[in-house]
Amino acid sequence: MLTGFEKIVEKRIKDAQDNGDFKNLPGAGKPIIYDDRQVPEELRLAYKILKNADSLPPELELKKEIRQTEELLAGMGETEEKYRIIKKLNFLIMKFNSIRGTSVIFEKPQQYYPKLLENISSKHSSCNND
């Protein structure tokens, strides 16, 4: 699920692609050369080992799993299974936010659906009425 800012960014990128602004950029069609200067010095060796082992750092593994879970949710109807997967997604997001150790401002928001609460409250009230 994209935030408002992400939607604006995506629209501007799409418009630039449509206008051909990304054609003939330097390095187009060539592999990206990884710049170690962006990685903190104390993590460079560990990341290099992970890269050589064709593995991802834990944060990226979690991001990948979060993305896959969000894609799975997008294709599901309103079922109990969907609510179970929402719980799993929220757990993954909480785990991702705790690993990063950054300010709350930069945390990935958990996913809640109004219908989830509505469904739970309606089931609860129907159980109380019986």
C-alpha cells in the first residue's frame, strides 16, 4: 500500500518514463556497480560475505517477505485466511521496524483494514446475543 508521497513519486517517475526522460542515460543497459561507501564500514565485510553467498541481509529478506505477503493479500477476498495473513504481515512489519532501530517517523506502517475491526466486532456482538 503506497502512502500519498509514494504515489506522487511513482506518478512523477511514470510521467518521466512516458516522456522519454530516462532514455540514453549514462550506464543504461550495464550492470550496476555496487558502491560500498553507502554501507557502514562495520557492515561491509558481512554484506560482502552475504553477497558472495547469494544471500540478502536480514532487513532485505524481511522487506522481500513483506512485499510478497502484501501481494498475496491484494489478491484475496474477505476470508478468515486473509485476517490471519494480515496478522502475519503486521508481525513482519513490527519485526522489520525493530531491526532497523530508527526513529518512529521512518517506520513502515502496519496494515489494518477497517473491515477487520468491523468483522470482529460483529462476530463478538453475535456471540453475546446468542
